Amino acid sequence: MPYNSVISRTDAAALIPEEAARDIIQAMPEASAVMALGRRLPDVARNQLRMAVMSALATAYFVDAGGGESYDDTALKQTTEINWTNKYINIGELACIVPIPQAVLDDADYDIWAEIKPQIAEAFGKTFDAAVFYGTGAPGTWPTGIVTAAGTASNSVTIGTVGTDLYDDIMAEAGVISKVEDDGYFVNGHVGSISMRAKLRSVRDDNQQPIFKRSMQDGTRYELDGEPMIFPRNGAVVAATSLLISGDWNALVWAVRQDITYKVLTEAVIQNTAGAIQYNLAQQDMVALRCVMRLGWQVPNPINRIEGTEGDRYPFAVLVPAP
């Protein structure tokens, strides 16, 4: 990982005016797909949140079942129990430091920090999504990424293997949506790679009309089985690993220990893991913006009446590309 990145005068040249247009054109920062679809719990006050999750359901029985034609008033009633187990949200820390020479700040005719902060939020969103989807860079105490966990629960579908086309891969029996339903959950949202847009547009009916597009004049509003579909542009979804992630997003919970905080450092040193000093802010007349966020997530996955085995039960399924 880099420890010597810095915003140079060249990097900020577009922000230092030369009697030119003052508009800064930049892409709208993309929000986290997981944060948008998942269920946020109240902020936590500690480094770990414990949740009691039901692991065994009650069972009822007929009294005197299989007895004679007359009812036995003294027949014994059977017992049952309900069990709970603990699941945990372990808080992880996201952070980065943005160093910049003081002279660059002084010469810029814009509030550089205000320009940087949305990009930091987008970077945090991408990192969080990648950790939740694939386990990329995730703390060791976090759950297994959705794509891997879905595969472990046999909830992966390889494109082109279910029926005659993509419609069957997603909608048909043994398709992506049915995998989630077979585990006792209902899909309420989908996250797709950018390349899935073209794949969906190309699916036609017998009259060669696009199935997933209502009108050639209107913009495409992507839905699958009536549920919304989003295509994150933060770069977190890797098409080579997963084309589509579908699931019950209410079954994914996330919580914040500390929202994004910013602190301007002026007299610190920045060093790498070997201890070598990369920047001495005071000596080099630099400042640095330290950005920190602490959060965590979990899929409680309580037992339900449809699928009682936890290892075979998962609220998400994935459409994966052909090998």
C-alpha cells in the first residue's frame, strides 16, 4: 500500500485559476450499494455489537395423534423448545490521509478540502462494498463476503446453465431468484455489474422485443421481478467474479461506530510500515487531512420454516460468469 502519495501542484493545477472558467466538472460520487440497500442499525457505542439470533423454532403436535377412534382426555402433551445463538457485528476502521503542501492550498482559488471530502466518501463506500461483496481487504473478524458465502450455500448460478437464455438464469426455476426463495427469503433488490446492463437489454421475446425495456423512447428503469436493480459506479462490483447479486437486503445489517470524521494535521510525520518518514509536515510546510470511519456488518441469517440448516441457508444468490 502507498505511504508517499501527495497532491502536488500539478495535481491541483485545475483548481489554481488562470483567469479561466471557474467551473469544476467532476463525476457525482457514487454511494455505497451495501449502505443503500442494506438495513442500517442504530449507531453502536462499542467495538462489537452482539445480536441474539433464533437458531431453533418451536414445534407443535396433535395430542393423541394416531390413537383410537375415541379421544383420550389423558393423552400426554409433548414439549418443544426455542433456541437462540449469538451473532456479532465487529467494527472495522476505514482510514486514509491526504497530504498537500500549504503553498498549494494558499494558491488554489477553491476550497480544496471541500472538493476532496466527497471523493473520500466515495472511496470509503467502494472499499466497504468490496469488503462486503468479496471480502477484499476486510478485517479478519468480519463475515465471509456475500459472493463466497452464497457459493458455499449452493446459491451460485453460472450464466448460460439454467435454461435457454439470461431470463431463465435469473427468473426460472433453479435460477438466481429461486435460490434465495428456496432458502426462505424473498428477493427485494439486485446489484449488477455495469456489463449486466447490456446483457439485460439484449434479452428479447419471441417477437424480438426487449423484455426488460418498456419503451424505446423512455430511459431504461431496470427491475427484475418487480424489484429495483442498481449498477454501482464506484468500481466495487467485479464483473469477472459476479455479474449479479440478488437477495433480501433487509437480512443484511450494518452499523456505524463512528461516522466519517476529518482532522487537519499540521505538525505530524507520515511514515510507512518500515518506519521510514515520508513527509514531515512541519518541516516541509505541509498539511494533511486525516479521514476515519468505523463500521461493521453482518448477515444474522436466523432459522426459518423453509430451510432449517444454516449451512444451506443464505439470503443472497449470485449470477457468475462462465469460466
